[in-house]
Amino acid sequence: MTDAMLALIAEELGRIAADKGEVLPPLTADSVFLGGDLPIDSLDLATLLVVLEQRTGQDPFRAGFRQFTTVGELAALYTVAA
């Protein structure tokens, strides 16, 4: 599931970046969401989380916020929630 989640996150981040006229650099599990090389801000990250919930039917934050900073950490939250 993690590889599939990474692919889904990459797809949605690419869409968010393209909507802003930005180009998404190659993603790895270690790519940092905010303050890294990704052309997204906190609003974009919130949008990503809403889209991921809609597409997967999962909400790993239902019980409260969980800390994550990288693409891999977010993918792992969805893997645990499955």
C-alpha cells in the first residue's frame, strides 16, 4: 500500500503544483512538504489531505492530528489507517 500511496500523493501534488503554474520536482519518501523543495504551502497541504481522504476513504487524523513532515511519513499514516 505504501508504494500506491506514494504514487497517489505524487499524482495529487503534481496536480496542485500545476494549478499554481509550478513544476513538481521528483518525489521521494524523504521529500519534505513544507520548507523543502516542494512548491507547496500549508493551504496546498491541507488541500492534499482533503483530496487523499476523498480518494482513499480513510482519515488517519480522525483521532487527532498526527505529526508528519515527509511524503513517506504521510504515506505510512494511510498505510496504518487501512
